[in-house]
Amino acid sequence: MSEIAKDLGVTRATVYKYINSEEVKNDRGSNKEDLVISYIKKYPKKNVSEIAKQLGISRTTVYKYKKKYGL
């Protein structure tokens, strides 16, 4: 999480708060999607498990966005 927080210019607490927010849990908006896509593009050599662990989401979600955006 430190890496993500640093990249976004926010604290780790802010990242955790965002990830655990209802909006992210329910995937109602594109914010979660934007975060995942940005992270995948920034770290293209990381595998799905690493990305999922760093972002606190399932591997299925990572695969879904990778497929959707051809990443």
C-alpha cells in the first residue's frame, strides 16, 4: 500500500479508506476501475496475484479489468 499511496500522493490510510469504502465494495462507480487500470498500466510486469494483493481486491476483478481493457 505504501507504493500506491506514494504514487497517488496520499497517505496509506487514505488508500485503505478508499478501498474499503462502500463505493469500491459495491463497484458502483468507475473509481475502483480507474484505480485498478492505472495500477496495471503503471506496473505491467506485476502478476495478477500481486496486483490483487496490493489493491485489496480479488484476482477475478483484476482479470476482469485486464480483459475489458486488453491489458
